[in-house]
Amino acid sequence: MKKSLFILLSVVLTTAGAVAQNIPESLSYTQIYSFLDELANEGIIHVNAAVKPYPRDLIAEKLMQAQEKDSLLSKRQQQELAFYLNEFSLERDTVPDNWVEWTNRQTFNLSLAQPSFHYIAPKKTFKMSIKPILGMDIYASKKGAVIKRWYGAEINMDIASHLSIWGSLRDNSWNGNLLKDGYYTSSRYDDPLSKQGGAKLTRSGYLNNLPGVQYKEASYGGDFSDSKGGISLYTWWGSIGVQRETIQWGDAYHCSNILSGHNPAVPMLTLNLRPIRWFEFNYFHAWLNSNVIDSTYFYTENYHEGSIKKHYRPAAKYMAANMFTFSPIPKFSFSFGNSVVYAERNPQALYFIPIAFFKSLDHLNTKGLGVENQNSQMFFTINTRNLKHTNFYASVFVDEFNFKRLKKSNPEHNLISYVVGASLSNWPVKNLSAKAEFSRSNIACYTHSIDVLSYTSNSYTMGHYMGDNAQSIFAEIAYKPVRGLDLRFSYTNEIKYNTYDYVRGNISAIIAQKPFSEKNFRNDTFAFDAVYEVFSGCYAVVNLSYNNARGYAPSSARIEGENRGGYDAAGNAIVLTGEELEQYYLNCYAPFYWQGKNLTFMAGLSFNF
């Protein structure tokens, strides 16, 4: 075994190529992702947009490809390219050129105006960057002001051009009178779902595209910390690693329906293979957070004399997934893959097989016992940029499928979700772009009758943030007059229809209901964003938005499993009607700060996200 491992490592470390740090670039760096997408629309480069984040070495490679075709770029694009080439200098074996710096131009760079430190060993055997993280956003509306602040640091290291180590910590806080304990006195906020997230702006039930978090107790609002990082062994044809990062699978500009990155990041083993230009393979095995108590697993504590207190632990929950991507012709790609969410006591060796159909393996483990199997999924994406200046894409997520449900005589619907969209760049007007995206998810998609097997982590849906029986429309026009400045006008329409719990005994009747029938919740948002990247990683942001969030009470008769008011302590359904039900849905899906009609102003400044 030791000899085989030594041979494998020797092969990896001797296949040196033009590679650099294999470190994922945060999805929060929206400017670089937007620029790469623009270059791909112009046919300058090709990217696999179905799997993100991109590694920094891959981004540097694409930027250098664009540099070879800089005559095809506009003046603004050339300036953008030079800017980002400087940001990804370390991946190109040099140090960046900053405004106010102490540097020898060869091995190190210490910058104060653009706070960062970069180092390259003389023989390129070691590379490192350290950056502080600092930022603040201020929201203001007629309901009051809310302040979000964060600070921390990140470090990236590369050893011998084959081993990458990286890590970051961001300490976050939401603060404001609106979020304080005791702010609410009206009984209309006393329902269980409203209390679950208190007055916070994000929680697992809310239907907004903000990143999901796990809050610590705080009377003034909410604190949470976000620590990410990993270690990766890589070469020119692929990598294997352990990391905790936010990932997105599926083509999308607004929100993906496969893995949206909306839920908190999870630790995972990862495998990436890119042996040839037209094929890429991705796999991970993740340790999810179930937020479900295992009543048989607990610690005991001496609480008082003669008194023992039990501290119950969460049930184990895991996920394995793979994605195959093919690009048989330039500017066109399609991907397919499958995943399984499982909740055995320990990780199962079967699901560590990267190239596998996990549902088949699941049946091997559970079918003979006559018990409920695990929760498996399939997904597909397609992306074409063959028409210059454009990008057309679609993603399909299949939670459960039965061909019998395709018959007109069968009222049941398959549990699927889809996203379709398009973008147009630099035509007919240079520096102007437009995007449009539509998504729908059928009843019971992403859900499960067994809580621990649901398609969630930390109680956040891992697919589209709107969840099941919902749709969203997103449209945006953006203009980039100069390097680093984005002016964006957008409209978002979010609708949540009849809300059902996955009740196994009545699931046939539930999925036989007409999807997208009666609204429970709707939110329309018009927004203007001005984003300027002053220097690398330094964002100045201004946002002005108008939204109208409201709840609706269905008029049809309730069926078993439909949520129209939650449940009492005994588990019996509470059935509300009229204005009480409208307010209940509003509390479920929107924080008070964005309920009703709101004109909200936001300004922010951040260093390194």
C-alpha cells in the first residue's frame, strides 16, 4: 500500500506543467466572474460555467488566453484585462504592482494602500499571499437602519507548484434597533416559524438570495463567523483535496437549482479531472449539518448534585455527487451527474466511488431490508455561446421521476426543477449587457418525508432558494462605462405557491395537486446597483431598491399535508384563514424589514470581500 501511494505521488509531482495555485476564487468576487463570462460570450475564451468556484490558476490561464487575443478586445476590456492580470500575478509567478508598496519586484510585495502581502521564493518553490478582510454595509428605510459589518483575514499558500493550502475567517454581525430583542410587541409575530429566525434578515425559511448562516445568540441582532479553507494536491490534469467552501453547480446568473451556494459551506473531499480540453469531471463527498437530533446519541453532564443533564447530538448526514462535463465543439458544453443524500451512522465506502450511479448503490444497501432508501437526485445542464455575444443555458434538477406520471390520465407530477436563461453582451451597444432567467420547481421537489434525508444542510435548501412549488423571474440590464464600474438595473419576481409538507401517507394526493396554482407569497423587487472596484478586492457599493412583499390566503379546501398555519405542540395542524393566514405566510417567507412596500437604500465599502 505504501509503495503504491509513493508511486502515485511521484507521478503527480513529476508531471509539472504551467500550473499555479489551485485555490478556489470566492464566488463573492462577482466582478471577475462577470468579466470571464463576458469574454466567453465574445468567444475569446471557453469556461465550464456549470461548476463554480473556478480555481485561481484556471482564472489566470483564461486571462492569459485573452491576452493573446487582446486586439479583439475593446479599450475598456483591455483595461479590465490588465487589472485582473495584476490581481492574479502570483498565479503567473510574479508579484502584483500596487499603488503604495514596499517591494523588490522579484520575490515580495507589501502594500498598504491595497492591503496585502505577497511572497515568491527565488526558485518558485513557495508562494504565499496574506490579505486582511474588512467591510461594512448600511441599510436604511422607513423602518430604520441595519448595519452589517465583517472583518477577518485570508492566507493562500502554494508549495512546489503541486500543493495548495488556503484559509480564511470572516466574523460577521448584523446590528440595528429593528433586530433587537423586545422590538416586537404585536402577537402577529408569535408564530413558531417567525420565532425560529427572530428578527434576523436571513434564516432557512426566508425566500431571499442572501447567503445562509448559522447565527450565534445576540440581543442586538445576530453574529456569525465563517471559516473556510482547504488543502489540495494537484497537477495540470486535476486535483484532489479536502476543503470547506461554497460551491455552485448549474448554469445560472441569479440562482442555480442544483447547488446554489445559498446554504452555509460544508466540509468535503473533492476530486477534479481535466485531462483533455473537451472533458471535465467533478466529484465531492460532503459532511452535511442535519439540524436533526439523534435521540440515541448524547453526552451527559453533572448539572447539579444528583442531577444529570443530557446534551443530544445531531444525526449524521452526508452527500456524494458527481458531474460530467463535455464540450464536443467550441463554445458548447453539456453536463450531467447525480447525487445522494444519506444518513447512515458512518460514511459509506460505496459513496466514495467517484464515477457511480448512487441510486443503484443505495438500492444495493437498502432494498433487501424492505426499508426506506436514501434520497438520490439527477441533474443536467446545457450551455451554448455559439452565437457571438450570447449565452443560452438551461439546468434541470430531477428529485424523483416516474414515466407513468407523463400520461395525461395521471394527475401526479414529477418532482423536478428547471432554470432557463440567456445573456447578451456588447451588442448592439458596446459595454451594455442584458440577462434574463426563469426558474420553476414542482411540488415536493427538494423535500422528503424523513427530515434528515431532505436536500438541505443547516436547514437551508441546497437547491434554488425559492424551494418547491415556486417560480422566479430575473431580468437585468448592466452598463460598464469604464474599468471597474458596473451600473445595473434589475427586476426580480418571486412567487411561492401552495405550501405542502412531504407527508408520506398522502404524497400521491399532494403531487397530484396542480402546481403553481394559488399564491401564498409574492415579492417584486426593482433595484439599481452601482459597484466600483477601486482597486483589487476593494468594493464601493450603492444600492437603491423598491420591493413589495405580501402574503396570500388560498381559497381552495385544504388537504392533508398542506401548511396553513403550522402545528401545535402535539403535532396537530393549525388552520388559519384570511388575514391571519396571509400574515403567517408573510412571516414565514420574508423578514419584517422587507415585508410590505419598502424603499431601501444601501451603501457599503469592503476590502477583500
